[in-house]
Amino acid sequence: MRLSAPRAPGMTASSRLECRALRVERGRRCLIRRIDFALAPGEIVGLVGPNGAGKSSLLTTLAGLAPEAAGEVTLDGQSLDNLGRRQIARRMGFLPQDSEDPYPATVLQTALIGRHPHIDFWRWESRADIAKARSALRRMGLAQFAEREIATLSGGERRRLAIAAILAQAPRVYLLDEPLEALDLAYQARVLRLLRRLADQHAAAILLSLHDLSVAARHADRVILLDGEGGSDVGPADAVLQADRLSHAYGCVMRCIEVEGSPYFITD
């Protein structure tokens, strides 16, 4: 079951994040020949495709952390090229696929990194900043670990902490690279419910890469499918996640079955 009704792709509010004629290359390889899409407030978009198709590269390009080969990315109508990193970080949060511990720190100190874009230089975190970081830890089930060293956490706990830091950042746009990776089923469900609340109640615009096509089908309003050959397909989840399109992209025969009204994708 979908956590709430899907939103229409054409919304009345202006787009949070938009790319026009975007081309993504790494080295001499063209990952995405051209992609055009706008990410609207209150929308969750799933990014899917085979390994090496360019999902992580697209997210890092949209975050302004890697150059585009052609085209333009805008955030709230402003080109990323005209915005400083602090300006971008106040509006957009990026969760990379792999997070490294920057230095020895406690769980709370790590969550507070999310507040840094909002704190003036040479100032310490305020009580309000600390309260927001603690709130983010509670939402990720880590409140009791606030004073623990991050080196003592499991892989799943570290992933939840990385998400908590993004929540503490409180951006308008969330770019999440495999946020469900290393999470058990209970926390996967918790994160998906949380993302839907952020979209529905706080008008957040969310783009997340996923390996599980069934999760994308049930929880994303729209889907971007990368085919691994430079092509991309953008549209409503039920229109893009068709067996023929998926079979072409993943290079294997795929079928969709329904279980109690929910779609699941399997290979033959």
C-alpha cells in the first residue's frame, strides 16, 4: 500500500530543483545523454537503474558536487553555478552512498554537522541547533546513543546517523543515494514513512535512488529510469515501471506480479 495518495507530476507550486538538457559524463563515458525534469515541493521521485547506469553520478551532479558535461541545474530558480556551497547546503541536503567518519566524534556531534550551514562562522551551536539534532536522532531511533562514539556503531546505525544529520540540516530538497542501504526492514519502513511526511507536511522535494523496484512502485510519485546506455525515462511510477522497459534497462526478462494490490517485480 502507498503511504498516501500520489501527487500529480504537474504541481501548481514552483519547482524546487530543475535540470534542463543535462548531460552527465564520467571520464570518457557518457552516462546520461540528456535529461530534463523538475522536482516539485511535496514530491518523492525514485531513481532506479542497473549498476553503473549513473544514479550516483546524477545525484552528485544535481548536488553541485560534480560538473555537468552540458545543460544546467537550478535550485529554487537560481543556477547552482551562481550559488555558494553554504547557500546550497541551507536549501539542499545530499546523502552519499558511502559515508566516511570525518574524525572521532560522538553521535550527537555528528548529527550537529547538519546544522553547520545555518551557523555563522566562528559561532558555536545554539541550544536550538542542539535540540534539532537531538530531535533528528530520536526520529532515527538513536537518541539513547547521543554520547556514544560513532566508531562503536553498526553499519545500519551509521546509516541512520547519516540520515539524522540530513534531517537536522532541514533542507527543502533531499538528494538521497540509497538511503535504505544496510537498514533492516523496520527502519526501511520508518524512513519511507518519514520521507512521505516530509513531502506531505513540509513540502520537501525528495529524490532518492533505490535498488528495490517494488519500493519505488509503492512509494514514489514519479520515477526516473536510467537504462545504462545513456538513456533515461521520466514519468509516473506506474507508467515507467513497465516490464518491457525494465527488461531493456536491466538486460534480463522481468515481470510484474501483484500481491494484495501492490506491485512486485521478479526476474524469469
